[in-house]
Amino acid sequence: QVQLVESGGGLVHAGVSLRLSCAASGRTFSSYAIGWFRQAPGKEREFVAAISWSGAGTNYIDSVKGRFTISRDNGKNTVFLQMNSLKPEDTAVYYCHTAVKGTNYWGQGTQVTVSS
């Protein structure tokens, strides 16, 4: 069983930064990749970024490349999403995700709202 808890969202103006955190339970946290997804009102959930179990590999959707950075601290069972130069189109609920032995796990989400 894996539990994921996101935090760090908020209401900000365009151009500023936020850092999201995803705290995970489980002693095997360091064994699996973690991803961030987001869902804007009226839209489907989309992939944002992912990081490998070691942190050596990362992947991003094109629209956030150069602005967002995903990282992890396996000692603290936490994955971060540093979001810089936020835009109104980044407004969404952000979820972290992992899959362990074929089972998908999602957090409850954290709201990010960027005003213009």
C-alpha cells in the first residue's frame, strides 16, 4: 500500500514560483518512479513531469520545460515540483502518481491557481 499526499499549492500571480511537495508512505519509496499530473477545469488529466527511482532520469511535458523542475529526496520520501515563471494556463489541480506492481496510486491533489 502506498499513500501520496501533495502540498504547496496556492493562489499566485503570473510570473512567480511555487514548490509542490509529494510525501509518500512506504519503505520502498526509493524503488519506484514518481510523476506529477495536472487537471484543469473541463480538461482531461495530463502528464506534467516524472522522475526515476534514483532521480537520475527526468521527463517533462513541452509546455513546462525550462520552467518546472522535478526532484526527489529519498531520505525524506518526498518528491518536489519546483514551478517557476508560472502562467495562467498552469492553473489546475496537481496530483502525484506512482505505479507499484501494476497498481496505480494517486494523491488527493493540490490546487494551483495563477492569476494574470
